[in-house]
Amino acid sequence: MARFDAVRRILETDAENSITSQDSTVHSHRNKIPADHIGGYSVRPGNYLLPGATQVPGGINFTFTSCGATSCELLLFKRKQDMPFTVIRIPESYRIGGVYSIFVAGLTPEQFEYGYRLDGPYDPHKGLLFNKNRVLLDPYAKAVTGQKAWGAAKTNADYHARVVRNTYRWKNNDFLHTPMEDTVIYEMHVRSFTRHRSSGVKFPGTFAGIIEKIPYLKDLGVTAVELLPVFEFDEMINARTYGGKVLMELWGYNTVSFFAPNSAYTASQEYNEEGTELKELVRLLKENGIEVILDVVFNHTAEGNMTGPFYGFKGIDNNLFYSLTPGGTYYNFSGCGNALNCNNPSVMRYIVDCLRYWVTEYHIDGFRFDLASIMTRGEDGAPMDNPPLIRMIATDAVLRGTKLIAEPWDAGGLYQVGHFPAYQRWSEWNGRYRDCLRDFLKGNYWQAPEAAARITGSMDLYGDPPYSGYNSSINFITCHDGFTLNDLFSYERKHNEVNGWDNADGSDDNRSWNCGVEGPTDNESIKELRLKMMRNAMTALMLSRGTPMLLAGDEFGNTQYGNNNSYCQDNEISWLNWDYLYIHREYYNFVKALIAFRKAHPVISRTLPHAHCGLAHLTLCGSNPDDHEITMANHVLGIMYAGRLPDNRGDDVVYLVMNVFWEPQKIRLPALPAGSAWSLNIYTAANDRRYYYEKAVFMDSPFFELAPRSSAVFTVTELPR
């Protein structure tokens, strides 16, 4: 891999820059090789270690790999043309093993688009699907044509690859390397984030639209954005009309090209400078202290099953790229028709090459791997004890500083929460945290013992090697897949009728509570209760050990009208309605204050040295602080973190108390050493509607009555001497 990167760095050049001495040497060496003339061009053997199509001095280097093909043709197209203007059959002498490589002199990126045709055996029962008449997309394509117009119908003929000029210049090495303990993740969909008219941006639904919202994200206080898939995908792949609306693949989880950014997400008309707008977004986010994590889909592709389309992988090496049954059909652990054969050595190299590319060329800070359990399956589909791909990613030198986050389950029933092979590098979406907290918050007080474990870092899941403590846990209550936080407390059941599947799609296991009325209501008491429940949820999330993740829009009460599977709704159901930011401004300010509170109290996110005051690192209790046994009978759960701040700045003590019961509960605050006292910082049921007190309220009594379904947070204040 190191040799590959070195060669790539030598050969990749920009039109504006002078050729380095190394490039000149390489180019001079190539010129000494006798040229062939094919398709009207002077050609020579290319650089076999430079995958894809790359501009090099004097022309373009094309390298393409297929282990099963018997011949390979390079097709060059004029822009937006379906028929090639020339076909270059790559000579057999230009092939080493399964790698075809050719240098075409005189070509410049602006002159052409390209594709390949392969000949080879056709035997579906063996997984061989070669067809010499089919134009295939380069798996290493850095840009793809035919995708710029969002919502336009497309055919396979629309998909050609382009050569990208790498003209963007990063100002510095701007990787922030924010520790997981200090990270607050904000999950968003690029288009839905600003597509609604209420967003007020100039370029709605684009990377540029997010750029316009960076001041908002900085004000909120998040430290990382997690972008739903931005690799090139076809939103119209399964498009249909239902109820007079066009339903499409909005979320982007059916990848067409893994190295190319989705051109429909750009406001500018990029062509051979593809990726500039996304790079600018990444740079500006980092300048404001916000990392970028990409949601990546290496578990399946957009090609589906035997009846699905051909973009590239099926026609290149179908039997290598996909997990196949003995009869040549596709294993479907993804629920989308196929599953990538992730632990095949060729596929492993491809995936790691892709991750390296996004880190080196786009300065991406981390990746969230969709349905990552598929990546732990072997070629026969069985789970592996020591999956080589997971280990390879964990130990790769280029990826060393990146955040690696697994969604540790798949659609084939493999559930690995707490058991994903982490190699002391991987974190997990903690689905058990989500499920437990949803149950507990809505009033299942008998789940207090598990809730205590989840809030304090799920050490029962991550406390032993090969895991790395509660840094392994990505805590979340909501995400793109399911109810929004507002809907979690507004709907008893899902309402996906508009998806066109008779409400059969989406999870039925929502663990939600409508607070007495299904959906919207004019009842002010129910509306207030729902807001209080949302405050409780956010308080629990931000006071939990592990890395918190919130869904975009949850900070101001966005709704999807009860739809818990909005993957196909490119409309007001999925688009964030920014009007709620003003309607629920009080609630937004509360969430913002919670994030700031978490940052101000490091004892929440990490174990500090023993406190001077003698309090234990972690104390669990009920309404009586002297009773440390948490049972299924507890109506109140108390969690106290204590530790010593660095540089002798005193102790950091935070006490979270949650009453999920439907009646008030009187508690007694824990005893403190002489010279210190409790102060109230957060109370989700405050009569004065302040909920968060910038200047903590001194407690002159050890007793406090928690209103029904409420949470409070206290800190220790030193008394004046």
C-alpha cells in the first residue's frame, strides 16, 4: 500500500503546476518504450500500480483490474454522448495478471468521458456474468456523469466516468483529532438539512447550503457532523409514484460509485474539478472546530440481485465482489438484494483504497459503516471470529487517526452490539442504549438497573478487552432510521402509509409514547409534556458516558409526522422545517446549554483522578442517596460523577437524578464534606420555564421534589470561607 501511494503522489499532477523532476523522469522513461497506435492515439503500457484514470505528464494513465476477463476495451466518449468516438482495445501485452494498464498520449481530462467493455465467460451458476457489449463504470472513477440533475430519470448509458483534476489546495494539515470523550456528533442528510424553504439558504439541498449553516452548527456546539451517504448514488433507481408524489431513494444507501462525490449535492457546475464544493465544506467546518464523518455503505451496492442493473461490479468480477450462494445467486444480508464479499482480498484492498482516498484527498475525519456486521462475514456468509477487513482498517497507517464507527448489525440477523471485533479502534452505534433509554424515559421505571449501566458507559458491554471502555459506545436515542425525538413522544405507532407499502415498512419496535394523543394536538398540557419528555431525553443523552449523537432537527423539535422510514420521501416529511427553531426557541436554547454543560464538566465523559472531597468516581442511588442498590422497584435513578480537575482547579462533581414515574418523588441529596454544597443547574420541569440555570441555584435544603417525569442535574459549589 505504501508503494501504491508513493507512485500515485509521483504521477498525479495538475495542469497549472510544473512537472517535478521525479515526474519528468517517469515521463522520460515512458517515452523510451516503443509506442503503439490504437484508435487514433499513441499508446504505451501504463502504470499498473495506479488504479483508475489519472492525468500524468503527456496524457492519461488508465488502469483497470478484472481477474476473470479475457479481454478489455477502453471506450472514450465526447461529453453527454452515448456512442464512443473511439474504442481502444488494450493489447494483451499490456496486461499483467488481471491488471490492464495503458497510457494514452495527448488526452486531457476535458476532452472525454470513459468506460470499459470486458469479454469473458458467462456462467451465472458460477457467478460469471461477462458481456462484451456492456459498458462498465470504472470502480475507481473519481467522478461520474449523468447524476447532476436531481430527480431526472437515468439509464445505464448515462453513467460514464470522468478524469478529475486535483486543483484544490488545502491550507494546512487540518485534522482536528477531537478525542471521542469530547465529541458530540450531529447526524444529517445533506439534501434534507436545507431543502425546506424555511432554511433560508441561497443553495438549498447542497453542500453549499450546509456551508451557509456553519454558524448555526457552531452556535449549537456540536463537534462533528455525520453526513448520510455522499458517494454517487442514483436517487431514481427504485423510483415510483404513489399518491400523486414521486418516491425515490432519498437517503443514498445504494452506492453507484465509491470514489465519487454525489454531483447532485453541489450548487456549482463542477466537471473535471469534481469535489471542490465538498472539500470547501470540509475545510470550513474544520476551521470552526467541527469534524466530518461520512456514513459509508460497504455492505452492498446499487446493483441489487440477479434482476438488478449493471453499473460495474457485476460485469467486472461478479463472483469476487459479491457473496454468492453455491448456485450463483446473491446472499442478501443487506436487505437490498446483494452483499459485498468484504473479506475477499481483492475487495478488502478496494475498500481500504477507498477509505484512504477520502482521508487523503478530502481530509475526512471518520467513517460510520452502515450494516457493518456484513463486513465481518466470510465468503460463505458465515460470521468470522477474526475478520481480516475489520483488522486491516483498524491497523492501516493512513487511517490511524480516523474515527471508525460500526453499525454492529445487519439485515441477516447478525447482531453484534457489545461484540463487534473492535481491535481497540472501533466504536459502535449502541443500539441497546437506544432501546433501553426509550423504554426507561417513557416510564418503564423497572428498567432502572439497565438504564444505569447504559448512562454510565455500558461497561457491561465495553469494559473488557478488546474494547476500549465507554469510548466504544456511540449513544443515541434517535437517528435517521426511525422516529425523530418529537415523534417519539407524539406517536404510539408508525405512520408510513404515504410510503406505499400499506404501512408494512419501517420498524414496529419503536418504544414510543404519544403522551395521550396520537399526533398533533391543540392540548397545551400535552404539548408541554412532550417538550418536557424531549428535555429529559436530551438531558440523559448529554449526561451519559460515551459519545452522544443527536439527529439533525431534534434540537428544535422537528417532525416527520410519524413516518419512521422516510427513505423515499424527498419532501416536507424528510426536510427539516426550520420554522420549529423559532417555535421551539426555548427548547433549542436548552439543548445548546446542555451541550455546553457537558463540555464544561469533563467528569461526565471520562474518569478523572480521585476527587479531593473524597467522593467516589461513580455513585448510583435512588431517592435515598445512601441506598446504592438499583432495583426494578426504583422510581428514581441517581447517578453521581466525581473527580479532580487538572492543574488543581478543584473537584468536578455532577449529580443527575431522573424521575421517570408519573407521580412526584421526593429525594434527598447526597451528603457532602464540610465547606461545600449542592447547586441546581438543570431542571426539566422548572416552574419558571428556565430549565437551565447559567448561574446555578444554591440549595439551602438537602431535600428536593422531582415533578412527575422530570430530571434534575446538580453540581457541587464550594462555600465561601
